[in-house]
Amino acid sequence: MKREKAKKILIFCRYVDSEIKYNAEQIQYYEDKYYMNGSGNTDINSSIKSKNKISKPTEATALNVPDFVKANIHKLHELNKNLAALETAIMYELNELTIHQKTILYDFYIVSVK
């Protein structure tokens, strides 16, 4: 692998955790806004049950969530899954190096700017 490409990958790895955290915050925002009807932490399943034993507010919430929100949540979950797998693969490759090589690369490229 060329040196410049390896540098870019290692520098990218530095930001993976913050990207995953940001995506999780976006997922939480969508879920709070669209799935809880703005009611905060109240239990929307404690209401009168419909014929499918799901409360009417829960059923209304599930049916009224826009398709783009569902798609965005799904896309963010997939992105987080892929980022976590990529970070794991990078760390696995770093662990294959000698302790000196691993320490230098990890300290210089992954930890240096945090």
C-alpha cells in the first residue's frame, strides 16, 4: 500500500468515533421528534388498546412517520455499522505490526490531534 493512502486511512480512523457519535445523535433526534409525538419520556403504550393490542397513539405514530425519516434512520444505522466494521478492520491490521510500529502509527496518526 502506498504511504499517502495509508496516512489518509489512519487519519480517517481518528474521526470514526466522533462520526458514529454524531450519527447516533441524529438517530436520537429523529426518534424523539417523530416517534414520541413530542411527548418526551411518557409511555405511549399505556393508552387504550386497539384491536391489535397496540395503543392508538403508538399506532398513529407508526403510521404517520414520513418515509424519508425511516430511510434516514436506516441509512444512519447502516453507516454506523459500516464505520464500526471499518475501524475494527483498521485496528486489526495495526495489531499485526510490531509493538514499535504500532505505537508510532497509533500515537502519531490516530491520537495526535484529539
